[in-house]
Amino acid sequence: MKSSDREQKQIPVIQVAGLKKIYRVGDTRVRALNGVDFTIYKGEFCSIVGTSGSGKSTLLNMLAGLEKPTKGEIIIAGKHIENMTENQLVSFRREHVGFIFQSFNLLSTMNAEENVALPLTFRGMGKKERIERARKTLKMVGLKEHMKHKPTQMSGGQQQRVGVARALVLNPEIVFADEPTGNLDSNTSAEVMALMRKVVNEQHQTLVMVTHDNHLASFADRIFHIKDGKIIQIEDNRNQGEEDHEQAE
């Protein structure tokens, strides 16, 4: 790794401190998150892995500003998002964040090019520039031959590549992915994961992915293992020696 890359990795993009989320279910208090602390740096691909009910989806929703924490701080791109109003959060997500969903969420009446260009309309970008940017991004994810295809004319893997392109077309600082390969077979899942890793590395973006699958989580630079609302282990794929040392401590 070059020293410039190493320095870039050390720029904090997401900082979480003392994060708690308590839901009331009747008279019962359910602690979905029970004191979470971590920092994610620019250019990192981090996965949050845990079983159903571990708190991983709640954590992703907090980071994306879709849910408010009961207590704690979330600093993203230097801004405290836990204090933002709903309008501020909408604007913040539009400027800084891309989303990749499990269910693709493509519009069936639009072709790949139009689906990818759609988020750019909310930025007020002209049609010519929108289409140019969409085509460039579709080429980047290997869909040069499928730009005019509608979702029904594409495989699940191709549809998810469109989903990846749609998230990346805004050139966001951070991409959040929620079980992004949940509807794909294992071979296609591995292809999409490798693609996401490659593209994020090339664009120096930060990718945070939630998954229940340990194998898919292993594509990440660091793996955050979550259980009962707490991060119980952070596994570093880039330098196993350091991780072993940390665990020994």
C-alpha cells in the first residue's frame, strides 16, 4: 500500500460513539443497540455481520439517518446527523450517500440507463449530462450492452449491477448496502461483491454493507461482528497479524 493510500485511509468518514437504540414493545424495553463505538475511514469497505435480530439493520438505519438513536453520536462527513431535522437529513443523504438495496428497487417502466439517471434529476442536472453520467457508470459496472434493457430483460445479477450503478452515479462519499445480494445465487453474489469492492476501491469511496452471510462479509477490509446490539469483534482482513495482536490484548 502506498503511503498516500495509507494516509487517505486514516481520514474518518463515519464516527459512532455510545450509540443506543431502545424500542418500547408494550411494557417491555428492547435494546436494539446497546452502546456501539467505532470509526470507519475514507476508502474502506466495511461489513456489519450478524444474525437476525442482532441489531445490524438498526445500526445501518442509524448511520443512514433513517432512524434516530435513543442516545449517542453519529458523525458522518464531519456532521452530527443525530441532531438533524428530517429535511436536513433528506438533503444530507442526497449530497453524501448512495444506497444499494436487496430488492434492487428498479422502476420496471424504465430501462437501465433511465433507472441510473433518475437520482440525478433530483440534483437538477440537465438531461444530456444525466444520460452521459448514467452511461459512463453502467460501463463501469460491466453493463455496456444492457443500457437500453428494462429490468424484466435482465438477470438478477444484471439488475443488481444497475442498482450498484444507480448508487454510484451521484459519486457519493459513502455507499450503504443492505443485504445487497440477498436475492442472488452464490456465484452471482460473489461476482456482485467483487464488483462492488473493485468499483469502491477505484473511486475511493466508503462502503458499509450489512449482511448475515460470513462469506460475503469476508470481501470487506474490516468485518464488524454484531450480537445483541453490541460490536463483539472487529476483524481486520488487511492485516491479520495486527488483529491477532488486538485480540490477545
